[in-house]
Amino acid sequence: MSSLLSPAHARESLSALGRFLYDADVRSFWERDTATLARRHRLARQRYRAFAEAHLGPRALEADRHVSDEGIRSLFQAAARQGLQTEQLPRPWGSAALRSFGQGLMWPAVLKAEEMTAACGGLGLALLAHDLGTAPLMMCGEPRALGWLRHIYRQIDAGEPAIAAFAITEPGAGSDVEETRGAATATLGTRARRVSGGYQLS
């Protein structure tokens, strides 16, 4: 016999239609939603949430006030240690197994974005921007671009924060990368100059 205050007791007092419509599942929406995913996606989502709760949530308030270089560095190092900065690319440019490409990369990317930004929008996007930066390098397939990806992966694998960026805003264009009319008439203002240790952008 159920307690008079329990959801099960309340459900028993309803009509047949009411009992059918009554949702007595005590799990959170997140738990119920996660249970509908394929096993690999369930595990990935749980891993993303655990990382976000451990590393993003505690830094969120401080990040809104001021993010120190050391704070960002330690965050990217933690993400690198867990493979979060390299899981979108196959070896030797990343840590993803080739079989994961046959299963699609969209779901893990969406789940990662959802969990990271739920803990902290700004820090979550800072981590996610790296994937946006590596995607064009991988898709173009040029040896030089793939060389940069390999260099980035080696740095991350060694525990050094390395962040790829996707620079899309120009003075004469804007940030809509699919808007072709503006891009056709844009005057690009960014210049890269080789300096010791890399490039200087201006």
C-alpha cells in the first residue's frame, strides 16, 4: 500500500484517462532523455556533464568577473587530458577512432555543446570554438593544413594548451560565413607575418 502523499497514491485516485496521462516517473528530464540515446552517446553525454560540473561550473562566476590566463590555461589542460580537444579528428591529427566517423560525429558534438554551455556559456563556448577552428583545416585536406593539425594535436597531447580559431569577422564583411555577396566585395584587413615561434596577426 502506497503512502497517502505519494505520487503513486495520487495516480490511483484518477480516472483511467488520468492514470494514462499521469507521469509518475521520478527521474529528471536529463536522465530520461539520456536513457533514450544509443549507449555510446549516453556514455559521452555523462562524460561531458561530469567534466562540465567538475571544471566549468566551479569557474563560472569567476569567469563572468575576470578570467586569468592561468585559469584558462588550466581549463584547456584539463580538457586536453580528457581528450575533449582532440576527439573530433582521427589519428594522427586527433584521438578519435576511425570507426567513430562511420557512426557520425554530429550527436557527440551536440551533446558536448549542450553539457558544456549548460554549466557556463562563456567557458563552454571557449572550449567548443577549438572544434570550429580545426574543422576547416581538416576539410580542406591540404598537406600544410593537415601539418598544422598534427602540430596542434602534438601540443595538446603533451599537455600544452593549443587552440585553433576560425577567424571570420573582417571590417568589410561580417561574421556570416555563408553570405557570399559580402564576401565577394570584402576587403580583408587581417595580415599574418611570420615571427619567431609562429605568426603575428594584425
